[in-house]
Amino acid sequence: MITFSLNGEPVRFNGDPSTPLLWVIRDDFKLKGSKFGCGAGLCGACTMHLDGTAIKTCVLPVAAAADKAVTTIEGLGNPEDLHPLQTAWIEHNVPQCGYCQSGQIMAAAALIADKPSASSEDVDNAMSGNICRCGCYPRIKAAIMSVAASALSYDAAATEANS
Amino acid sequence: MSNQTLSRRHFLKASGMVGGGIVVAVALPGCAFKGPHPIEVTDAGFVPNAFLQITPDNHVTFYCPSDEMGQGIRTGLATIVGEELDVNPATMLVKAAGSHEDYNNPEFRVQGTGGSNAVRVFYEPLRQVGADTRALLLNAASLDLGIPADQLLTADGFIVAGDRRYPYGDFVETASSLEMPIATELKAPSRFKYIGADAPRVDALAKATGTANFGIDADVPGMVYAVVVRPPVAGSKALSFDDSTARVAPGVLAVVPVSSGVAVVAERYWQANQAAKKLTIDWEETPLSTVTSEQVRQDLSAALEADNDTESTRAGDPEKAFADADAGTILETDYYAPFLAHAPMEPLNATLRITEDGADLWTGVQFVGAAQGVLERLTGLPRGNIKIHNQFLGGGFGRRATLSHIVEVAEIALSVDKPVQLLWSREDDLRHGFYRPAAMMKIKAAADSEGHITAWQARRSGANISAQTFKNALPGVLPNLPTGLLNGLAGAMDYVFKNWAVDGSSVEGLHETYSLPSYQVSHASVDHGLPTTFWRSVGHSYTSFAVESMMDELAEAKQLDPVALRLKNLNDKPRMQNVVAEAGQLMAAMTVPENHHLGFAAHSSFGTDVAQIAEVSVTEGQIRVHKVTCVVDCGLAVNPDIVTAQLEGAVMFALTAALYGSIDLEGGAVVQSNFHNYPILRMNESPAVDVVIIESETPPTGIGEPGVPPLAPAVANAVYRATGQRLRDLPLQLA
């Protein structure tokens, strides 16, 4: 049996430990926000956080999540309590078909948590594992940069206040 | 030679009429509903027509007849109906319409989404729906309030009487007993407040929170999961198979032969996926089994050299015009485009529950009417008892207008007698798809010394697009036609397009953009048996590459500016002339770094005119596109921000094809299998995109596809300026 934390709640999985985490989350825990795109870790539609790190879960055996914290798009924010990136996504009218966007937002959220005032180059580097077939890249980038810019101005304000 | 062209539009129209019964395009308010009510009313709402529901607590729901695959159609059509109803589209609940003929696409005469036509064909009918419903609510309010209707106004979902405001919901009970006004006068565009204004997409919140439901997210109690192992070579049948290890693998419930291969059914998707690898299948050899990409290219070239293609369209006397031209100045050049896959992010899937009384299908499909028909044919259930729960489509691009996965899930569900979810893998998607066909194009052109084109001949060889699409759709469009007749009809269509008529979709775009005093377009059908279908912008996706490369080649031969040459050949195309002139001015004013070069292209498709300027650099043989500027005239832009997004997305989609896209064959099998060898443009390779929308009050035209065609030639024309190499093959690769 494998135990891990899913969006803050302890959960147990009794099936085949080699099952990719994505399918355990989707088919057993019925959280459908994370998507299947390639099954080979090439497109990022399945991106979740494992102990805060963005990870492609279509190739990650559920056993690798044992005793760790898994966060999905459902745990990041919800329509009543949006993560700042989700707010930015709506403000920039980012999604088209929308299928890849959970993965895009999870990858971006890990970046912003790590580098709150990420640069344009940081964004390109962090996001190039996530494919958007509709080609929403200009808006994805603008949305992330708007959150990074507000972090930058927050940092500047905090620095000023502390000086 | 014959002179008959059937376009995609004609094909869809014709198939709807042949089917019988599919006749009324849009149920205008006041018309009785045909068959079971398409809207499942869950509370005491007022349903004045198939598209709207208004509840006493003033919630307005709009049932969107077109499928949302990213193009923003739920927002666009909600804006159109909301404008005349006088309800802010942002406050409406927008749902996918059920499966019912009231939602037929007015042009296709069957429920479906494609051809970039949804805003264009629903623009007037849905405004009328909104206007008539608003008039009805005014009449009801007049009765209830005892105030003449002409003394009442509306404002954002409220009836306004002097300084008092009453929600529409207050009057739905009275409204439901009144007759629906018809042909209510529509607003003048100058009074629009939602149409033409930027507004958030109605699906943005759901898509930013992972709460938007796609077909793959369907979860039906008791459902089992299926995968299908298909032949490496399209159309080949299983001669025999050994399922002795697959059948006993963990979770496996059944191994089922289906018409497209062998299905493995298990308790969980991953179990089915793993067990499928344990099947050993002996596939038959077919004529396609020896075909390679090199052979396809040679055969397409040979077909044009054989010079017995079928004429599609002509004007003037091109033979005489070529004879009159200075022979030394006639250009004749070949351009080539390979097979391409759509690769939508959401792999194909379908979830089907069949009971004694009916069937429910959860999927994302561009062709709801045909999906319903396929299930009618395969299950024998009455059409009215088959419900299509169309979900958000995780990308379409034409791929979700095909029905093979619907056939598969029906065959499996009938066999296992349980609800089934069928899921394709990415490998399935790339290797067993329907493809944008390869195309060899030979363009011959003559121009006078000032750059006016005097003679134009454009020839294309390759698989025709419509016959195969028709064959795939036919069982669903004509659900009651016996199989023998069905095969006969599909065969007849195939024969017609191979022998005496030209499939208009296969040659579209070879002459239409320009004013040509004489031209001839012709086609040689060469079909190796790889399934083909519509791919975002269809024939335009390759014809624009040939035509717009040739325009730059002509300009160089005449020592003219490429934009100036185009402007000289747009005399009776004022809208495109304006787009090209506007883009030309922007290009002339651009300053770029020394090693960056600009390329220009323009193309008309789906009623919309687009010009693009690509800013490109080439470093060590690598092509890098830094920025693309688009100028578009699509008539009135219902939501300019969504128009902009469609062009941004079209640039990325087309750039993927221009730089990387190729589906190759070895031994008849598709070589590409996943995103490592069928790469999709990523953020770090993506250009900036600027979009200029020409202001217009003329009715809207298409926007989902027209941004695709000009991109590849704009980049190729820039690469020529950067390197002196004229690349006439896609994808663009430097020597």
C-alpha cells in the first residue's frame, strides 16, 4: 500500500505501484483537472507538484509519490479562491481549447513559488516542457510575467518599507 | 477534361439533403420543436426556443449550437444572442447544446462545427433569436405592468419602466403563454454594446481551474476502460491474433475484435494499456504496405508530368496568354507539402453507455449530427433516444470531425455490455490518424514588365481530401442506408473525384486571392490509401505556400517590391487590396536588427483576408522567427481579443508545420509516434505576434483558420532574403 498526501489530505492507494501517478489521480481519486497528453513526459499536460516541484506524472510511478505531498490544479486554487496565476490567466484571456492549461499553470506556479519575480528567460526555461497546440504562448507568458511583475513591485515596496 | 468542382461546403450540404429529414436549419422563435425537446429543463425555467432558457430568478442559459474547441465560439455566439436579448454574455451560463436538428449548422444542414463558419452562419439567426425573445419579454412585461410596450426599455437583463427596473425573470410566466414575435427588427451595428467589444471568454474560469469538462473526463458509474491495437498500416485487417497473455493480465475483462483492430477492455485504463502490449497480431499486407514517403513524392511529381489532370476552374484564355508572353519570362516552379497530423492536445476518446432504451455518448466531437447517426446505425436505437453529451474539445483542427473512434467505442460497448471509455494514446493519434494530404503543386505564371500577371496555371497532385472524409462521415450522415449501398456511394464519390470531378477542398486557394485575367486550376488525384481529412485551413494550408512563394519569385524576376507586385494584382479584390496595403505600410516602417529579415505573404480563405509579415533570422542553418505581424479583415470582429488570439494561435500552429511538420511513411506505416519526433513549437521558440484588425461593419467572416495559410510562405520569403535560398519544400530546411 502506498500513502501520500493529495492536496493536503492523506490518501492510500492499493493498486499496482508502477501505475503512473496521473492515472491514480484521475481514475482512482477522480480528480480530472490533470490531463493526459502524451504518456511520455513530453508535453506537460499532466504536470502536478511533488513536494512543491513541478513533475510530469504520466511517467511517474505512483510508488515515487510515497510519503510525499502531491498537489494538483484542484489543490492550487478553485473558482471561489483563485491562485494569483489563475486570476492572471483569466485577465489575459489565456485559454483556447484549455486542455493543456492545468499543466501550464502548475508548471508556472512551481516557477513563481521558486522565483517570485521570474525573468522572461526564467519563464521560457521553466515553461518549455509544456506544449500548447493552440499556441497560447504569448498570453501564457504575459500572464506569468504580470504575476512576476507584481511580486517584483511587492518586493520593491517591502525593501523600501524595511529601509 | 470536365469542369466540375464540389467544395467542402457543397459536400456537407448535399449529404444533409440526401439524408432526408435534416431540413430546418435554425428553429426561429415561435416555431414548434421537432422531436424530443433538446433542452432538459431542470427547474421552472422559461424556454422560448432551443437556444435560451430564462428562470424566474433571472438566470439566462444559452445553449451553444457550435462546438467549443478553443476558437472561442461559446463566447462569440453568446455575445451575438446577448446583444439583441440585451443580456451581458458574461452573466449568462453557456452550455453545449444537446444533439438535435434545431442546432443544425445552417450551411451544413447537420449539427457540426468546421469551415470557420460558425460566427458567419449564426450571426443573423442568433441575433434574431435574441431580438424576438426580448420583444416577447417586453410584451409580457407590458401586460403584467399595464404599461404600453413602447414605453418600456431593456437594460442588461432588466425591463425598465421609468425609474423602475424589473428582472426579465419576473415576466417569464406570462411570456410562456404569449405568442413569440417574429422577425423583430435587429439593432443597427452602431448601437452594439457587446458585439465589437473585448470581453473575457465565458470559459476562461473553468479552463484556468481545471474544472472544464472534456470528453476524457467523463466518469460513468460502472464504466470500464478500453484501448484498441490498430494495424501499423492503415486499413489492414487482423488475420489472426493471440491474446492468451493479454487476456489473463491484471484487470483485463475482455479482448474484443473490432473493425479497426483488436480492443482490450480492463477495469482501469492503465491495465488496458499494459495488457494491449501483450497481444500478438498478424496483420494482412495491403497495397499501402510498401509505400514510402519518397515514393509518395515521386508519384505526385510523376502525376503532374503525365499531364492528364482534370481541370477545376478557368477564366480567360490562359493558353493564349502564355503564348503571347515572352517565353523567357514565364516562371514554372514546383512546391511540395508533406502529410501532417492534427495532434490535438486531448487524444481522441469516447465514453458510451448503451441501455435497452437508449444510448449516451460523452465525447468532444465537431460533427455531433454524424456521431448520433453512427450510433443509430450501430445500435439500432431510435435517433431521438441517442444523446450526445458534447464536452469541451481539447483541440479539434478537423481531427474531431472524423468518426472512427465513435465506431470503435460502439462496437466495444455492444460487445461487453457495460459503459465503456475508449482512449487513444498519443502514438495511436499520430500513427492511426486522418492526415492533411501531401501535395505537389506546379505553378506557371507570366507577368508583364509592370508586374501585372497575364497568365496563371496552378496544378496540384495528391490524395483528394473530401472523398475520404465523405466515406468516413457517410455512415453517420445516412444512418439508415444499408451497408451495401453505403459502400457503393462511398466508392462512387471516390471514383468521381479520381476520374472526372475535382474535389474543391483539394485545390482551394490556388487562384482566388488575386485578380487574374486568365487562369487555369487543375488536379491529379493520387491516392496511396493513407486516410486524409480536413486539417486547419484544409487545401489553403498548402496552396498558399505555393502561390505566395511564387508571388515573391515573380516580384524578384520583375525586380519589383513583393508588396507592390501583389497590389498590382488585386484590382477587383478591394478588401484584400486594403489589407495588403496596410500591411505593406507597416512593413515599410519596420526597423529590424541587421541579421533579421522580413518576409511577406497574404491569403484569402473562409471569407477572410490576412496578410502576415515574418521577421526571421538564420543562424548556422537554424531558422528563427522572432515576430509575426498580422493584418486581418474578417468583417465585424465580434470579440476583437478572441480574433487576436485566433491569429496568435494560427501563427504558432502554422509555424510548427512550417519548421517541423512531416508525417513520413516507411513500409506504409507512419514513422512519427510522439512529440519527440513530431515536435510542436514550444514557448522558447515562439515568436511575438502583433495583430491589426481592420475596422469593419460588414457581417463577420471566418477566423479560426485564415491565420494559418500565409505563415509558411511569409517565413520562406524571409528566409530567401536572409540566405538567398529559395525553399520550395515544407517543412523549411536549409541546404
